[in-house]
Amino acid sequence: MVLDILSWVCLVAGGLVGVVGAVGIHRFPDFFSRQHATGTTDTLCALLILLGLGLQAGLSLAAFKVALIFLFLFITSPAATHALASAAVHSGLDPKRGRTDSEGQS
Amino acid sequence: MWDHLSLLLVVTPLIAAPLAAILPFGRVPWALAFLVALACAVMAGMQLWTILTGGPIQYELGGWAPPWGIVYRIDEVNALVAMIVSGIAAVALPYALLSAENEIEKHQIPLFYSAVLLCLAGLLGITQTGDIFNLFVFLEISSLSSYALISLGNRRQALTAAYQYLIMGTLGATFFLIGVGLIYSQTGTLNMADLAARLPEATGLKTVHTGFAFIMIGFALKLALFPLHLWLPNAYTYAPSVVTVFLAATATKVALYVILRVLFTVFPDGFVTNTPAGDLFLMAGILAVLSGSFRAIYQSNVKKLLAHSSVAQIGYMAIGLSFASVAGVTASIIHMFNHALMKGALFMAVGAIVYRVGACRMEHLHGLGRQMPWTFGAIIVAGFSLIGVPGTAGFVSKWYLVLAALEQQQWIVVAVILFGSLLAVIYVGKIIEALYFKQATNPELAVEEAPFLLLAPTWILVFANIYFGFDTDLTVGVAERAAQALGVAAK
Amino acid sequence: MYAVAIVAILVTLSLALARALMGPTVFDRIAAINMFGTKTVLLIAVFSFLTGRLDLLDMALVYAMINFISVVAVLRLFSHKDFHSPAENNVISVKVRRRWF
Amino acid sequence: MDFVVSHYNYLIAIFLMMTGFYTVISRGNLVKKIVGLNIFQVSVFLIYISLSTVKDGVAPIYVEGVKVYSNPLPHVLILTAIVVGVATTALGLALVVRIKEAYGTIEEDEIHSQDNSL
Amino acid sequence: MDLLIDISLLTFLAVTAIGIIRITNLFAVIMLFAIFSFLSATLFMTMDAVDVALTEAAVGAGISTVLMLATLALNKDHNEKQPDKNRHWLPLAVVLTTGAVLVYGTLDLPDFGDPASAPQTHVAPHYIEKAIEETGVPNIVTAVLASYRGFDTLGEVVVIFTAGIAVLLLLGGRREDPLDDGAKDKRVPQNLVLRIVSKIVIPVIMLFALYVQFHGDYGPGGGFQAGVIMSAAIILYSLVFGLGAAERIIPKSVLMFLTSLGVLIFAGVGIASLFLGGNYLNYSVLASSQVAGQHIGILLVELGVGITVFAVMLTIFFAFAGRERS
């Protein structure tokens, strides 16, 4: 029962964090600040939701698979965020200027 | 093994293809491919004979009864088309040895023969199968391998031609897939015989009409029926010579077979006549004959000229089947057979010129007629057959086509057929003029006659052109039985 | 409760898709698309618990793997511009200073 | 209205098919054509899979006591078709690579103008 | 709930498709295509086509996307030329006509999910009722794929084989010596995070591929999916450690051999059944009882599929990745 409640809390919180991140990528002014929004929420959202699912599954093959999924997401999201940001910096996107329109220039 | 003949016909090249790819010793892959093609021709011949004497064959793959499993169901039509395909392959492969060594890089030769065998297996698979989805799978085998084969041409246009063919061919195949899906949604089956049994109840449904239209458009694309022929001229022009020979003589024939099969066997009687399909085929055929012939006249590349002529010849076949009568379909099938012979011979002769001269634009041909008399002779005879001169195979098919048109009292069609032949006189004349009557641009340049290995296959087809011009029992007799086997309603 | 999570993920997905389409820079698009991929994995995971078909977790696992591989492929494209040399660390230096987007 | 509700899957799949088809025939970029072709094919798969669905059915993996399964046949067909699709894609892209090397461009009109100027 | 998911996914698909038409940056287009593929796979899953979903995700979003990126990597310019505005009306007319005909065709289509429609009542019930006792395989899709329509699957393997041959014919021309990269591997600084992570992840992926291969009789999966996932593991290795390193693990000659081997195993099972007195691909004659024979046959056939698919996917990827950037 306690586990159930805990898992519900995790699921809802995870969903909420996800939505917050998604709103973030619309409300922030430029690419880098948007990356801040996605980068931080993406992993937490995955963590919470998968934790919630894992609590539901108990000790089973399903829980193991959930853990495996988490492993993948936990590795890929930050790596992708990092690489994207650095690629953006080096391709000449300037964070200070805010909303730039470099796409049309290339 | 006798019972498994129809199956082995497809599986032998299928198994030989991976073997050829891992046998990179000199001419071993070629020898394997040649033996397999020869074996296929023998098996196809035996299969045709079995069917002519003993009636249709059915073979259940995996031992599952239809409609749950896939079956091969072979009657006169399949057997004849399989005979054409494997016969041409058996003749084209000896030709391939030198031609491919000349035009294709050495390290790619084993893969090349592997692809040829795959193409053969795909085409044979299409003709043998009695399952409409299995047909799609084998269609893709033959298509993918032919895209690759075409792209091997040594000019860069071969790449764009192959790309264009890939896009259009895949669109065609996907259209076919849509059509099959729509028909499946109303019948629940994929077996052709079962479809034929269940479709009469569903002919009124809009879904079935749409499905029919999509299948027809899909294969009209593969057939290169006007106005969906845009991929064909470039593909045939820039492909390596032997690939052109093989594809021109077989691929479009198989596509025509599928159209005939779907039109007359799968869909119920009168579906062609009750829908605008027949009229559309007639119109497309007439336009194909006219535009193809006119375009052919203005070409300066002989291969392209012949390719445009192929578009016209496909038009004749479409005209024949549009009548939906026994006579018309018979004429279509005869022409399918004869066209394979004449175009095979012509492209082979042109390939021989490419082998010696390295190109086949009109100006390269000047004066070659005297230096390459055998090649020249082959072009003349096969060209006459293309025109429809009496005494050649081409005459027989034109004759039956005109008869079928007269039976329908389609005077305009008769006029178009005759006018098309007239245009053929012009474009064939153009080649002959360039070969024989024009002065060589560089008279000192001695061009040898093509080697025996190229000439022998060419002349086999040339003799076939003459033989089937006189002995019509085999072609016409089989074609008539085939037309009846298709289930064309007698009028 | 699964339903709440699913709705939340769907909302996230639609917002991410909107960003992917609006851009404005190509990096915004890629970031949004990456986010989309992760959330799809979560969607399937939650969906499999919602319907009780736990074998669908295999699907989520495959998605996660494929997502990882395509992210690595994208990074390669950014940092190397080709696929045949090994991955390096500080490669985004001189030779990538050009703008390609 | 009933029609739309009971056929919305098919209608959207047709819309998707047409976007793919449009991309193939209207765009000059060779890579984009391949992408369009893929979309076209995937949308056809959607139609097939929609045909296989049965109300209240489960995935066609035998479970004791369950009677209603989705139709496995379209699944099998589409598995085959997906394979065919990826084979075509790979070959098409290989051709694009070679065209790029031969012409230096992957835009259709630039290729045509190079061929015609010869 | 299902309906909500269905409709949202379909809407996303439509939006993505429009995005693909409108966006001119090819890089973004390919990423959107990966999304499109993921979405359609999810949709397949909600429509109970688990095997199809697995395949579409692995193939569409995985292999196809990687190949498209590899093609793009050979190109300096990632932007598509803006198409000529005046040329739009003809394609648009063709597309609208085709679409209208298709919509006309759906008017008589059975309702979505209708259990009384022809596909649900004619051939398929036989599979659903009989597959378990005739083949002993609980996954009906596997039973139909490998046994009832086994010849289609042989064709499918040959299609893949053809693609491998075709790509080799097109891109196999320039052979670099893979061992040349050896020195370079040590000289350049490596991305440590990626390398360590990959070292952990790659064995997991491979294990999972084996699970998919041999669990295919009981759950979603089978030779095709397993082959793709296994090749994805090697592709990942190649992306992180370099093409040279990957080719040292699996040399091209071995790949060529494996490519052919898979087809030969499949076709050979058929020939074996011929010799044992059955029809081609009739697995029932392979053992004393029908179910045992079917089991052996399906296992071998799936193995053949897996091997060929794995080898061809890698061959294709290596051929693309080995190309010099022009």
C-alpha cells in the first residue's frame, strides 16, 4: 500500500516535471536557456516515472527491464544535451544575443 | 524430383546467387550462373511440356493447403512466360562473359553474376506464384537487383537512371501493395484462385474498384506503359549491354504477364469491359505506339532509339489486351514472346558494337556494316522483325494484332498499328543507313568483327526470329491456349 | 494514475513537437527531437503497465537502445562529419568552426 | 460523421501517404525523396495494420483462455514489407552517395543541367 | 484511453509529416523522420502489432536513420535547395487525385476493428485456431511468418541479401585497408564517457538481441528483429571506436560469408525437406512428429534470417561509413 502510494506520487511528479520541461522549451528565450530546461527535467522525469513503474513491478523481470531502460535514458539524455550545446557554441551560435536566426544565414 | 520441377525452377537460381557471391575465382561465378540459367531453361521447357500435355500444376509450399499456405499454380501462361525468361537468360549468359568483362570492373564480377541470378530468380518467382503477396516479394527481388545492375553502366548517367527507376519502381510496387491491401480488406485472402472465387460477390464495392486501379497503375509503371514509361529509356540506354538485353527481353514481359493474370484470372469476367480499364489500356497503348515510335526516330543513340521503340512495342501489347477477347490477348502474348526475341537480338547486336567501338551513338556506327558483317546481318534481320516484314516473327504478331482489331471493328487501331510499322521502317532504316551507307568517319580505324561468343547468342535469337516467322504452331498454338487458360471470356 | 502520467507525457510530446517544428535554430529542433524520443520510451513503458502487457517493455527497451544509437550517430556527424574514424573528445575545435547550418 | 469516426485511422493514413507521395514527386533533393518514399511506405503499413485490428482483441500471441486475437496475417505481410522498404532505402541512399560523388550535388535540377551541358 | 493515445499519435504523425515537407534542413528532416518512425511504431503497438512495432522501431528509427545520416555525412551542404514554386501544381494535382481516389476506396472499407469483416473471418481464423496445434509455436505471427508463409520469408531474406549485394556493387569499389586506422586509434584523444558507456551497453544490447532471437517463438521478436538489433550493437561500436576497429572484429570477408550463409541455411532447410519426402519448406518431415519437425524448422529458419540480416545490415553500414567525404 505504501509502495503503491509512493509509486503514484512518483508517476504524477514525473509527469509534472516532464510538462514543466516542455513548457520551459517554449518560455525560455534562446537555445541555451531552453537546453537548461530540457536537460535538467528530462532525466528527472525519466527517473521518477520509471521509479514509479518499478515500484509497481516489484522484484520481477519487468523491474529489471525498467531498470535497463532507465540506464539507457540516464546515459543518453545528458550526453546528448552536452554534445548539442557544445556543437551549437562551436558552430557560432552566440548565447548572449538571445533569440538568433542563424538558420537562414547559412 | 519430377514433382518439384516448378519449385526448383525458382529455387535453383535463388540458391546459386549466394554461392556465386562467395566464389570469387575468375570465371567460376559466370560458369555457375550459366549452368543455372541453362538448367532453368531446361526445367521451364519440361514444365511447359508437362502442362501442354497434362494440364495445370499446383505445388503447395511448406505442405500447407491453399489459401493458408503459399501455392504455385502454373498453367500455359505462366509456363510460357517462365520459358521466355529462362530461355533468354540461357542465351544471354554466354553473351555476358565477354561483354561483362569488358564493361564491369573485375572485382565486381562475382557480385554481378549474383545479382543477375537474383534478378532471374525474382522474375521466375513472379511468374510461378499463385499468391499475390508472394508476387510482391519476388517483384522486389527482381527490381532491387535490376536497379543495381543498371547502375553498373560505365557512364554516370547510369546512376541517375537507376535512381529514377528506383523511385518510380518503388512507387509502382507500393501502389500495388495498396491495391492488394484494399482487395484483401474485402476478401480476406491473398491466394489468386481464392480471390477469383471470392471477388465476384464484391465487384460492386468501391474498395475493390480502387484496389483494382492501384494494382493496374502499379504494374503499368513496371511495364513502362505510356505515360508511366519515363524511367525506361534512360535505364535501358545507360545500363551495361548485357543487362539491357536481359531486362528488355524479360522484365517488361513479366509485368505484362501480371497485368494479364490480374485482369483476366483474378478479377471476375467482364470486370475489364464493365469498367473503363479496357478503354484506358487502349488509349495508353495507342499513345505509346505513336509517341514511342516518333521519339525513336529522333534519337541519336542507338540504345536509346531501341528503348523508345520498346515503349512503342509495349503499346502494341496493351492494345491487344485492351480488347479483352481471346484473339486480342492471344496477339498480346504472341507479341510478348516475339518482342523478347527481336529486342534481345537487337540489343545483343548493339552490345557487340559497344564491345568493339565502345559507344553506340549514330556517328560511331558509320560504315561499320562492312567491317562487322555478322553483327550487321543480325541487326537487319531483327530490325525487319521489329518492323513486321513477312517471314519474320514480328510479322506474325502484327498480323494477329490486326486480326484482333478487325474482329472488334476498330479501324483506327488498325491504322495505328500500320502507321506504327511505317515509323518503325524509318527508325530501323536510320540504323541501317548509318551502319552501311554512311562513310566511316575514320576509315583507317579497322574494326574487327565481334567475337564468336557474342555473335553466337545473337544469331541464336536471330534464327529464332526467322523460325517463329514460319512455324507459328508453337507460338500461336500455345498463346491461344494460354489466353483461354487465363479465363478470357470467349465472345 | 497511469492515465495521468500518460496525459502528461502526451502534453510534453506535443510541446516538444511544436518546438521541433518551430525551430528557430537547427539545434532547437534536435534538442526537441531528442526529448521527443525519450518521452516516447516513457510513454510505452507506462502504456505497458496501463494495459498490463508487460512484454511491451521489450519495445521500450529497443526504443531506448535505438534512441541511444541514433544520438551517438548524430553526435558523430557533429563532431567528425564522417563515420569512419573513432570518436574523439575535443574535436570540436578548429575544423568545425565553419557554419554548416 | 459515423464514417469519419469508424475510419479515422484510414483517413489519416491516406493523408500521410499523400504527404509522402507529394514529397517524392515534388522535391528535387535526392535524400528528401528517399525520406518521402519511406513516409509513403510506412503509411501504407498503417493501413494494413489498421485492417488487422479487432475490437477487444489482443496481440496474436497464444494465451490460454483468450479467444479474440488481432489478425496475424497483415502483421506478417508488413514485416516482410518493412524489410523490403529498408532494402530499397539502403540501395537508394547508396545510389545517392554515388551520384554525389559523380556530380558533386544531390539536387535533381543541377544534375540535369550538368547532363544537358555535355 | 486507447482512443486518446491513438488520436494523439495520429495527429503527431500528421504534424511531423507536414514538418518534413516544409523544413529544408536535411538534418532536421532526417531527425523528424526518426520521430515519424517511432510514432508509427508506437501506433502499431497500440494496434496489437507488437512484432511489427519492434521491427519498425529497429529498422525505421534505427538502421534507416543511421544510413540517412551517413549519407548526409558525405555531404557538406545540409540544406535542401528551395524548390521552384511554379512547379508545384502538377505534383499537387496528382497527389490530390490519388488521395481522392483512395478516400473513395475507403468508403466501403470495413469499420475499424470490425470483427465481422472479411479479413477477420476468412483465412486468419485458421491460423489463430490451428497454429498452436499444427506448429506448437505460441506466437502466431512467428508461426505464419516462418511456416505457413515461410516462402515469403525466404523471399524477404533474399531481398535483404539482394540489398547487400547491390550496395556492395555500388559502394564496395574503394577498399581502404582497415588496419591503417590502428595507429590513429591510439593517437587521438578518445571520448571517455562515450567509450565507457558503450563498453557497458554493447554487451547488453547483444544479449538482448539473442533474447529476441530465441524468444521469438513465445513473444514479440524473431530472427529479423534480432539481426537488426545485433547489427545495431556493432554499429554503435563502430561509431564510438572507429570503423577500423569494428572491421577488425568482423572482417568484410567474414561478413560476405555470413550474408550468404543465412540464405543458404534457410534455403537448405527447404532442400532438406525435399529429400525427406515433403514439399519445399515442409518442416513437418524434419522430425518424427509434426510439431517437433515444425519446431526445428522454425528455429533453423529464424537463425538463417537472423544471420543474413545481421551481416547485410553491417555490410551496408560499413560500405556507407567507409566512403571518403567528398
